[in-house]
Amino acid sequence: MEVAHAQRQLAVRLQWRPEWRVAAVAAAAWLALFVASGTHGAHHGPDHTAAAGIGGLSGWVLMVVAMMVPVTLPAVRYVGLNSLRRRRRRAMALYTAVYVGTWALLGVTALGIDHLLRVHLGLSGRLLLVLALLAASGWQLTRAKRRALFACGRTVPLPPFGRRADAGCARFALLHGLRCIQSCWAIMLVMVALGHSSLAWMVALTALVGAEELTVRGRWVTRPAAAMLAVAAGAVTLGA
């Protein structure tokens, strides 16, 4: 009886947390990153190519699922709870796919520029990492960053039926993805400079993004984060 009661309570709670499936996908992405990190051995440092480790675009997408999908879970929950029950899973899957796809387009551009700078201009990975950290530090202090951070929590009405409902989910995902990109693009460029294969950096930057996006006082994190990113740039410059 106690087991059955606990199962019913869990089922009720999951009905009000429909985003748990998407959260499980993000957790699986983290697991895949840990496995890939162990398979490929120690971190090669910032001078290896962006295609090292878990791979270029595929590695970027996996990293986005691990780092940025947790940030959008409140929006996934909004989509789930504001969709008809029979189409709830479809709506959340569509939202997540468009959101990740938006980040994938940024990845194509960022990885292409990274390849150009490394291969054709001969810039070292260490220099690119320092520049990315300084860019991220500076972006944290801009009004555009703060505006994007505030906008990330906004929602839009979602049509309930048919193709209009699907189109509404897709538009919301695109809008939210663009807002997140505007807020976090500079931080994600740090991972491009690293070749997105350093789990320590990934965990630290995910914690920073989560603190900014998911906490009530996230806007107060931007200035301390700017200082920490600048210090990290100095440490990399000195070879720490």
C-alpha cells in the first residue's frame, strides 16, 4: 500500500513537472560528455583543434544540450503545461528541437570562424581562449547583456490546436533561443576556444549561466562573473 501511494504521489508530481523528460535528456548529455572525456583521456589544453575530443559540430550540439537545455527547462515546463495533454510531449519535443537547432546554427558559424583563425591565420588556442574570456568579461557589463537576461524569462501565448499550436511552439523556441544566445554567446565562445572538451570549464560555466538565468537575483551575478572571467584570462595568459 505504501509503495502504491508513493507511486501515485510521484505520478501527480510528474504531471506538474512535464519537463522531466527533457531534463533527463540533458542529464544523458552530461553522462555522454563524461564518458567521452574518459575515452579520449586527459584534456589536451587550449592549443588543440576544435574538432578534438568529442568532435566539432556534434560536440557543440552535445555541449549545448548539456549546458543550455537546463537553462530553458522553465520554458519547456511552460510549453508542457500550456499544451493539451494529448499533444504535450510533442509540443515539448518540438520546442526543444528548435531551441537546440537555433544554438546549432550559432555553432556552425562559431566553429567556422575558429577554424579560420587557427588554421589560416595561425592563432594559437591559448590566445583565442584569452580573447574569448576577455570578450565574455566585457559582455557581462553591457546593457545588451542585462536586457537579454531579463528577456529570457518572458513567455508568449501558445495556440492550443493544430498547426497553429506547432507553429507557436516553434516561434517561442526560436525567440527564447535567440534571447539565450544574446545573453550567453560570449560565454559559449570560451568553450569553442577550448574545443568544448574541458569538463571542468564546462561545469564552471554551466553553473555561471544557471545562476544568471535561473535565480531571482541572477542579474547581480553579472559583475562578479565579469571579474572572474577577467582573472581567468590573466591566469591563462600567465600559463597557470
